Amino acid sequence: MSVVYVADQGASICKRGDRLYVFKGPNLLRWFHSKDIIQLIIVGNVTLTTPVLTYLLKYKIDTVFLSYYGKYKGRLIGEFGKNVQLRIAQFQFLNSLQNRENLAALYIQGKLNNMQTHLMRRLKRKKDKLISTAILQNQAILDKIENSSPNLDTLRGYEGIASKNYFSAFPALIFNPQFTFNGRNRRPPKDEVNALLSLGYTFLMNQVMGATYI
């Protein structure tokens, strides 16, 4: 099973049998077996015929639409699951402020732990003060979260500070001299590194949102 990206501007996708064909005008650009697709990502001005849309919905192939610049626009969603008791349990769980705070703390701890793992791996390859400083700063934040019960606003603050610490060390994480990083920027990103970061975050969000539709 594979993820298929279609970013040919002005192209159209049609279906014949169990294959999807990508055309631009009269020219066939490529084709692929629809049964082998786990996710279809449409970037920019690409048209899908009604039979293609029907097929994607019928076989629950996750279909994501991005703008030409990679911004998430939405996704094709079929029928939701009919497990009413599951929905009720989810809403009841989230109705509790304590549960929401506990979940938020777990998410942020996971994010910070991943940051720490990446920084420590890089530190083994390249001794750099920027990296070691960010590790120490974010470990202090992790300790605060683990040893207290911060509210949502405090957790948001911790996450923002930790991200700032992480990206302060980011120049030391880039080994290719052709790429430079002078700080995080977005909407739109102003350089190659930030463009790749934003695109990566978009793909990650697609995966997370797709996993929530149960």
C-alpha cells in the first residue's frame, strides 16, 4: 500500500476498471492501481471525476486536498462510524477539564521527549553549545510538567518556550552548508528550510486527522 501524490497543475484523474489515470489534456502522465493506494494527496489545481470520487469514498481511501503551496484545505470523508456509545464516551471524557489537562500534558511531554531524543542524537555526532543548551532548557520544562499539574494555559506556555529552545539549536542540526536557518517563519515560509518544515507539519497533521475519523 502506498501514498500517492498528484501535483500536476491542470491535471485530471479518471478511473477505468481498477486503475486511476492522471491526464493533462490529452496526454497520459501516469496511472496506478487504485487497490494499492492507502492515501491520495491532491496538491493544487487537480480535478477528480465523479467515478473517482465515488470509488475513493466506497473503499475509504483517505483523500487529502492541499493548496498549491502545501496548505491543508480539507479531506474527502465517507460515512462516519456508527458506534454511538463510543461517541458518547468520547464527549463525556472531554467534558472533564481534568481529563483535557491530562491529555494536553501527555501530548506536550511526547513532543518534548521527541525533541530531546533528536537533539541528543545530534549532539553525539556534533558537539555544539546550542544543542546542549536547548537540551538542558527543555529538560527543565519536562521536569516541571512531570512534577506538577499545570493548567492548559501554562502547558501552552511551556510548549511555546520549548519550541523556541528547540529551534534556537536548529542551525546546528543542519549539516548541508547550502541550507541556512535564521529562525522559524511561516504563512508563508520565507526560505527553503521553513518551507520543508511547514510541509512536514502539514503531512503530519494529515496523518493525525485521518486517524481520528473512526
